[in-house]
Amino acid sequence: MGLPKLENRMHSVNMLQAKSTLSRLVDAIERGQEREIVIARNGRPAAKLVPMETSPSGKRIGVAKGKFDVPDSIDTHNAEVARMFLGEQP
């Protein structure tokens, strides 16, 4: 049982096909040959194989460094803010 012909559309495979051809199905998703593959059990859709969303790579921590000045008094109201979050009265 070979891999069903893959085209750029939603494709459905049964559970046995998915088990025996999983790495080829994942390759098809990764290469963009398929945008999603539905895996069926007993003729009924049971799961969907889709590409992972990729987030932009690159430096994220410290991206605002040097963009603004933090005042020395930034922690002045921490206790008051904590009480508000806890629903406590002053």
C-alpha cells in the first residue's frame, strides 16, 4: 500500500495508511504539498495533520533595550499594587 497521490488540497487517509506512511505524510506537509491531512478511523474524520506555525526567529529578549528610561522609583508602589491584586483594602 503506497502513499496516496498528494496534491495541494485537503487530503484524507485512513488510520492504517497514516500509520504506515506517517513520515511521508509529514514530509508532504513540511514541503507544502499538503496544507492539511485528515486521518480517518472507520471512515470518519478523527484527527488532522497540519504544519506547525512558525514564529519569527531572531533575538527577542532585550529588544527594547535603550528605547526608554526606567525611573529609579519604578518599585515605589509594588506593595500597593500587590494589595490591589489580592483584593485587600489599604
